[in-house]
Amino acid sequence: MCTSVDAGEVIIILSDDEDEICSDPSVLIVEVEDVKKSGDEDELCSDPSVLIVEVEDVKKSDCVLSPAALDEDLVVTFSRRAEVLPHARYDCPIHTFTATDCMIDTPVAGNQLMCDQCFCYICDKLASSCLMWSQTGVCHCNSHKRSNFWNHLRDCVLLGGLKTFNLTLSEIDAPLRHAETMLQWFRQGLSDRFSSFLKGKIVEFENSRQNVLLYDYLPVYDYVSSFLKEADKQECRAAAIMRLGAAEDFIGHFQVSAKLVLLQRVIASVQRQMVMADFTQEFIHKLQDFYKRLCFPAELKNMKNSLCVRPWDDVLLVSVLKGQNVSGVRKDKGKKDVLSEQISVVLLRTELLQRQHRYRELCRYIRVVKTDDIELLQPVQDLIPYFMCMEGDFTSTVHSLFPSVNAPASRFTPDLFLFYLRIFKTATAPKLAVMRPEELCCSDAAWEPIKDAVPLTCAALVKFALRVQRCSSAVFTDSHCWTGLLTVVNTHTALPEPSSEFLQEAKHVVNSILHDQSCTNLLIPGFFQKVYPEQALLLLVTGALGLRICKAPLSPALPVLETFKENTWALAWLWLNLSSNPERLSSFLQEISQETENTTDGEHWLTFLRAIVPTQSSSTEYWDQQASGSPQLFTSEGPVAVSAVVADGSGSPLMCLSNAEFAAPSPPD
């Protein structure tokens, strides 16, 4: 800002407060020669002869302090009387308090005196509103926090029924207060109904003139059940308190069967909360201690340890889940600690770990945990392969299906086999929370890709399927399982037909593989897959199918045969191998003929089979039926006599059976 004054004088002010600067003696007035007067301030300010003087910042002191005061670190310049805040009577700054241990008869000294902000230590409210402040025999004015007597009395008054759970005031919140209130109402209602039950009810029967005194416990049972239902709607900690509080009241009733059902319901609910809810270890221990203090009648003594549930941060449990302990046994100060839990707790942990997708930790837990019910644990252990699949480790999954003892694959159903076959083939699976293997096949959940999973090769799939067939008769005999397996090896595009030499050699190799029982694993020689890798696997499965056909009727057979529609040479190879057992082959073809008659597209099937069987099956081998003579099979080595002709329902020949010597292996037991 520029200001014009007398001629030759200009003041340049650099401040927001013009009056303050102008009155300050530190502002310099600078003389400028030959400055022309002008009404235009901008012109004047832009003149090069104008000097801009910066104002020096001078601090002003409101008061002058003495040298002694300047040497002080803290100087009090103002003070007033402190405001008295709410406080317990023993901390009152106005009235002196005399502490005693347990004086309740009369007020001690002046303890009954109070200020406006004094609170009763027992009631936790203003002393002026305490009815027991100076009451003879219960003088609350003498209470203080340094006495165990007064502390216990305070806890009993403020905690009410929650005192029996050893809860502290810091743990009490609004839901727990509400739970304590509901328990009080429940106890009153339960007492009234149980008293009515004890009195009985006189009932007069229509067919007799006698009156009978009837004791009906049903109203009591219904009342407890309704209270437990109400507890299900409350916050987790409040619900646990309500359930155990109710159990304390009805456990003394002498209706054994009814209270057993109610107690089992309480235990199941609280166990679930201990495993599923985010309870602290301290709170869990308080619930367990309360439950153990209940007066169990003789018939319920075996349920006294039902709430002995390890918290999730238990040392042994954590070490097992993390893979640091593979035995489930830990020695602590000379004592042996074994990971043993009730089957209900095992099932709850299994459910939660599945929902959290912690499959690897779940496998470690199931392998080592001990329980009181082996029969219920076995189905859970049979789910270990599924849990390993969800981790994407298919190689370890297949290995876990075939241990030397008690193999899970031996309990495979056809649906379960197809379930795993699809997982290994596609590397996808539904994310489920199940307790039994059969539940895997009954879900409509979407199949999702498994993270880091790689589908098994065709050879690995064939080995898996044939090994399952060895140990599971249900899978071996089921037609749908064969259809699923043949779909794997019968590709959508036709495979080139191998040479006749390879087909002849394959017969012996396949027989040796299928009959080799010396090794638990199924070994496929490398030379067998060297020239025709895909065809070799197809012939191996086809040879296994031949064993199945020789064993017993296969129904339905048409879907199985349809898988060969792109590789009819493999089906012809199957017929040739089955020809060593003309009787069984004839029966099989008759079964096919009857099946075609019972299907809507029977003509399609007959056309398909006639195209394969009676005509040429390879470049060197073909069927030929002479019009006048007996049927013959022409091979590269010459004609072979045919022993039978199988006809379909219309009388048309379906297939010729020869006496060619192809040693078909005997079916497995």
C-alpha cells in the first residue's frame, strides 16, 4: 500500500493493520527527491525512486516480569477452586472417611456425611438416593474398595444372578444385564409351574367313576423349551448365560427323560458357541466352571464333562493345526496331554474349518484327533481326500485314497467315484461343508476352478479308476462308472487303428496288467504306450471291461457301447477277446438285443452294432458270413470256423461268434 504525504516524503507500509504500523516508531519515513505529486497511487508506487521499507516485527510484552520470575520454569498467573466431580464416599475431598473392614451396624465417625457428588460404593448411585446409606445392620456409608467384605457385597448387588458365573463388572454389558433379568423372570415362572406339577391334577375317566391324580410335566417342559428358544435370539454371551442358568434350575427335577432331552439341547447349543463364537478363553473357562459346579443327579453324572471343549488357542490344538505335532500327544511338565475330543466337538470344528476354507489344517486335525465315537469319525476321515482336492494337491489325494489299511476307496459308491473322477479330470469342485462322503453327491452347488490345481493326465485317471475297481465291488459292477471311465479314454475324435501286431500284443500286456496283484499300485509298462499311447490306454480299459462282462450281466450296456462310436476298432477288439467264452458272449448279446427292444431308439442301436460286428473290423481281419455255408472269420492266417450266430429280436444276425482262441482273463473275485 502506498500513501502520499508532504512533498518529498512517501511511506511504504507492508502490513494488514495500517494504524498499528503507522503508529509504530520502527516505521521509517524515507525522503525521495524530485517526486511529483500525483493523484494516481499506482503511478507513484511504480516509480523507481520509491523505496519499499519492510516493517520490523517487534514483539510486545503484555506485562513486565521480574528477573526472578523469568528464571522460573512454571509461573502460576491464575487459580480458582477445583470443581468437585462424582466420586465414591471414601474419596470425598470435603468430608473425612474412616475405613473399617466390615462395620455394618452403625455409621462410623462421620461416614454418613455426604456432599452433592458422593456415590454409594455398593449401589453405584448417588448416596442421597441410597436407601441403605445409614440403615442399621446394612450401613452402606461405611463401604470402601479396600475391604473384601464390601467388595463381595458390591459384586452381589451389582452382578445379581451373574455373580455365580464369576463374571467381573468390566465384563458386564447391556445384553448380559438383560440376560440376568430374563433369568430372574424364568426362575419365578419355572417355580410356579413346577409347584403345580408337584401338586398334580385330578382327572376323572369317562369309563370309570374313579378320580386319578395325574402329574403332567409337559407344561414345565414347554416353558423351558420356550425360554431356550428365546435364548437363541440373544447375543452370543447372553445366550450362553441364559442356557446354563436355565439348566441350573431344571437339572434338579426328577423327570429323568424330559430333563435329559433339555440338558442335551443346552449342551449342544453351548458347545456350538464355544467352537463357533468368538469367546475369549477366560469366558469359556468361566462357563465350564459354572457347569461343573451344577448338582448332577446320578443318572446324569456321565454328562458332567460335556463342556470340556479346548479353546482354539490351546497349545496342543494349535500345534496340530499348524503341522508341528503329527501325533496329537504332548508332554507338559511330565503329564501326557492327548488331543481327545467328543465327536460333537469334532464335527463342529470340521464344519467351521470347512467354512473358513482351512482344508490343510482340517486334514491334520482329523488324522490325529481321538474321539468317543469311532463310527461317526470314520465318515469324516473319509472326507480327507476331498479336503486335499480343495487344496489342489491331486497327487497326494490319490495316494490318500489307497492306504494299505482301511482305504477310503473301498467304501466308494458309484456316485462318489464319478464325483472324484470329474474333479481329477476338470480340476473343478463345489465348495461344500459336509460331514459324510455321500453328501458330496447330493449338492446343487456350482463347480468352481480349484486354485493351483492341474487336471490329472489320462494315464493317471485310468490308474485311479482301475485301482478303485479293484477295491470297490460297487464301482466295478456299476454300468455308469464304466461309461464315465470309457468317456475319458474314448476321445471325441477317432483314434487311428493300431497295427494288427500291436493289437495282438496288447492282449497279453493288458492281461498281465489287470492280473498283477503283487503291487498295490497299477503299473503300465512304458513300452506299451510308446508307439500308440492313447490307443494303449483305450485297450487297457476295454480289456478291463471285458473282465466285467465275463463276471456278470452289465445293464444298461448300450451307453457303455456308445462310447466306442468313434473307435469301433476297439469294440471289435473287445468282441474278439470275448469270443473265448462263447456262452457268456452269447448271453451278453442277447441282453443287448433285449435292451434295444426296450428303448425308443432301438433301430439306431441295431444299425450301429451291425456296422461294427458283422463287417470288416480291420485291414487284416473281418467278418464274413457265406450264404450257403457256416459262418467263417477270415484273418491274415486264414479262415476260422464260427460256432454261433446271435440274432436280434427280428431274426437278423447281430454277430458271429468264432472259436478263435483268445484267452480272456478270468474276472476278479
